[in-house]
Amino acid sequence: MASGVVAHGARLGLVGYLAWMASTVKQAARTEIDGAADALVELSHRIWDHPELAFEEELASAACAEMLDDAGFTVTTGVADLPTAFVAEYGSGPLTIGICSELDALPQIGHACGHNMIAAAGVGTGLALARVADELGITVRVMGTPAEEGGGGKIIMLEDGVFDGVHLAMMVHPAPQEGDVFPTLAVSHCDYHFHGKNAHASLAPQVGINAADAITVAQVGIGLLRQHLDPGDQVHGIVTNGGEAANIVPGETSAHYLVRAPDLASLGKLEERVRRCFEAGALATGATLDVAPSGAPYSEFRHDVDLADRYRVNATDLGRKLRPRATKGAASTDMANISLLMPTIHPVLGLDCLPVVNHQPEFAAYCRTPVADKALLEGAIAMAWTCVDAATEDPLRERLLDADTTYGGRDDYPWNR
């Protein structure tokens, strides 16, 4: 450290010096994001213009990785055997900060959950922290995480050891209203396949086994079940294959269903009740049933209150208008699984767009507007500033450094059943 800085610290006293240092470093981080603002907005727009589905995010992944590589990060692509997952690392300090950039879009409606903004905000935070990594004694790890909308890319990466060594993780996510936490529900994705027997629907229907009827019975059962669900439980799905043609008794049908509950324990109980509805369809029609879970379940979110409190202050200092902290969940994310194993936050960036909400085409349109561009830049600054707090406040830094950061290859993940 330069002698002038040491002398300045001596004049201020330790507490005053740390506060001065944090303020100075925060300003440097903001300056970095301000300087890269046009490029970050262009990155967000480019990803929005070319929406890519889960595990197919080639353009988004390459664009984010290239920008970080140009900034001096060491970039590794194809991590965890996922072609579109990457890790970009900068610095060598003992405190390792993980920033997640989600990449995937939704079928038919594009970036209606704003992952273009999430990706760009994550890159921006990485650039800002790289600028001040030496002063803070940190290592910055920006991770491109595919398949949040289904497939659980973060879970695959965590189980493969990609998050090993990370002391805290964070990302931001657009929503209609602003908040410092993202209340969630645990969720499982599952495909149900009925196998019946084709027949001519008019000439000889009696020799067929109607696999579409099996789905109908299952859906009626689920509809009746809904009256008796516990508070917070949800079931919803679609028929992905309803049969071959109207004049053929359907021999093969499929449905994709999501089951949500407040936590993993409740989720397991609800999954069994829903499964019995599908089994009833098979029993009633004589069809056979195959059940194929789609990836690991997403868990409930365990928010790190210390980090969330600091994010709230930083976002407020930027002029963001945060609503009171929410407690009940609605949506689900694979970032929740990360939060069970390390300190994690997942603030939301309000676009002031109600009654438009996530997963609507109208929300996708909001995610490529000046309001969205401003939000992603300020979200990146707020995340960077929160990381500065984590690195400079001794009790918080010590708590983070004391944690066991070996996450990959375990046999006792809370979501394993």
C-alpha cells in the first residue's frame, strides 16, 4: 500500500480509514461500470435479440465470455460438461466472490424473464470488482449458468465442483417491483408418459387403449386435488403430446408438470400425491405409465440477511425504490439450491410494469427498454458495492472466510432423495 494511503489511514483511525477505503473503492467500481455502460447495454440487447433455450445459449455464453476475456479475466468454457457454461476468474485474493449470469430464454416468448439483463448485470459486476480486486483482497468468479428455466444448470455446476472455493454468491433478476430478496417455492419438473394401444377410432376403438384418456383422468384428479392442497402448494402443467390424429385411438401421450411447495420436505409429499393422480389414469384405462423427473428439484431459498441488508442500503443509495421485504414465495430458481450451501442473495430489479409480470410476452418487451437498461447497470453497481462491504467489514468478511467451501461431489445434497 502506498505510503500516502498509509499516512491517510493513520490520520483517520482504523474505523474511519476502512469507511474511507470502502467509499473510495465503491466509487472506482461505479466508474468502471459507467465506463462500460454502452457495451453492457449492447450486450443485454444482443442477447435479447437472439433468445436461446436451455443448454443452447451459444451466442449469449460466447458474448459474455468474450467481454470478460477482453477485460483480462481467465475464461474457461464448457465447464461441468455443459457447452454453454463458463467460468471467468480475476484476482487472487483469499475471499472468492461468485457472480451468476443466467443465459437462457423461454420457448416462444423469448427473454420474458429478463435473463438478458441478468447476464449483462453479472458481467458488469465482474468488471467493476476486477478493477478493485487487489485493494479488496478478493478473487472474482463470474459464472455463465445455463438452463435456469428448466434443467438446473447451476445445480449441475455446483455438483461438479464449479462453485468450490466460492464464499458468497449473488445475482440480480428483473421483476415488476424492486426488492432485496426473492422469495421462492421449491419445485420439481417431471414428464409423465402414457403408453396405450393404437386403433381405428371409428372402426374398432374397442381394441385400443386410449393413452389420452389416461391423461384426462390424471388431470381431473389433479383438479380435484387442488381444493385440498396445503397453503403454498401449487401444481401446473401442459400436455406435450396428445396423440397422433383424431381418427386414431392415441397410443402414446405425454404431459410435463411442475409441482411447487414451500420447501423440499413439503415438495416430496406433494409429488407423491400428484403421482397417484397419474397412476389413477393408468389404472382406469389400462395404459402403462413412465415417470421421468427432469433434473434435480429446485429448493427453497435461504437468504443471507447480512448481505441482503447491505444490498438494500446500496440500492437505496442509488435511488432504487425497494418494497418491504417479502416473506412468501411464488416463483422458483436453481439459485435457491446454491443458497443452501453458501451465503447467497438474489435481489430483484423493479421495472415498474404492473400488471405485466414475468413470463409474459409483454414483460419480454419491457426487458429491452431504457428502464431495463438503467436497472441492469444500477443492479450491477449495487452488487459490486455489496461485495465491497463484504470484503471490507471485518466481522462479515471473517464469517465468509470461515465457511467450508467444498461443495462438489457430495452425497448428502439436501435435494437428493
